[in-house]
Amino acid sequence: MKKTILFAPVALLVFASCTKDALQQDNTAPVQPQATVVNFPEIGIGGGGMIGDFLKSKLVAWYAFDHSTIDSANTSSYLLASSPVYVADRKGKLNSAVSFTGQYNIMTPYIALGSAMSISVWMKRDSMYTDVPFITPLKSGPSFWQTGYCFATGINVSKDGRIKTGGYVDEKWHHLVTTCDGSTMKFYVDGVLKGATSYNATMGTQQYQLGIAFFPQNNHWKGRLDDLRFYNRVLSQYDVTALYNL
């Protein structure tokens, strides 16, 4: 019996102590988590900022083809096209890409491009071609080609310093980017660097022809283009990945 009598107060004391601690904790106001501000790293524009901001840095021409040929980077400028055919884009949004049926082509207005420049575009082929460019400068600058099941980029239609990919046998949308820094040209497909080469060309203010090749003469291309962008800077890998993931 003595053991029982001595143990009871101890148990009550422990229980009372725990209950008091619990009450003290319940009466304490909960600590609210602090919001964390995250800036993007110094990539693309050399400073932090929202993702949409650095993708607009030095964007000199931007054709979204949302049922219009207006330049989204300069709303007073339009592509030179009589009756473009609008179709669904890569995400299925209607009238948000342009289709080249082999019956017409589109000409850009004059675009001021420097020695450091980049071109980004989404494309989808609708036919097979042995070797036909579908985005071509009137003067000197990078061009995009469809070469059978492959994609290629090069300077002018003369294929100077051309970079060619492996085969893409599907007829799906693909994202193409070419960059030039004054001496080196790089080519990306679907966010992945496919090659680099040296080149010797002088960029400048010029027009681009879409959907038709000067060589072979007046050879129309059948396919679709969307979200065509011209930059007066070299896009980084981070920029290219961000554009691909839009």
C-alpha cells in the first residue's frame, strides 16, 4: 500500500505538468510562414526579372500569327501577305498559326538585325522536300531548311556553314532556333543544341521570305509556322529552353 500511496502524487504531478505545458502551447499564437521572393538568375538579360521580361529583351520582331500578321513587338508593323491561311497551332488553338499550302508566300518588313542575333520559330512540315529553305533572308543572314526528314540552318541559300540535324520522320511541331554572335552560329531543335559552326557574313537591315525558296527558284514550301521571333542578341541555352516550354 505504501508504494501505491507514494506513486499517486508523482503521477498526478507529471500529468499536471504536461497539461500545463499543453495549455501554454495552445495559447501561443501560431507563427505565420514568411513569403519568399524569388528572382530569375542572371540569364538572357543580365539581371533578375519575370520570365516574360527576358524573353522580350531585344525582341525586334515577333509574329504570333494569332489570326493576324501583326508584329507583336511593334504593333505598327505587319507581314506582307495577301491572304494567309490560319490553322490550329501546336497547342490546338484555332487560327493561331499560318499554313503554307504551296500557293503563296509571306514577306517580312525590313528588320534591323545586328551581328549578334537569333531567330526562333515553331514549324511543322506537311510534305517532303529534298532540300528547300522555308525561312530565307533577302540579303545575308541565317536561313532554315527542310532537307528530307532533317532540319538545317545556314547562312543564305548558298548553304554556307550549314548545320544539319538527324532525321525527324514525324509530322509534329518542332521548335527551331539559330543564333549568331558575329563568328559562331548555333542550331537548336526542341531545346537541344544540335551543332555549332563558324561563319563569315554581315547582318543588317533586311527582309525575310517565308514559305518560298529562291533556290530552286520559286519552289514553294508546304508546312506551318508559328511564333516567329527575331532577336538582336544571342539567345542562351536558358532562353531557348524557356521558349521551347512556352
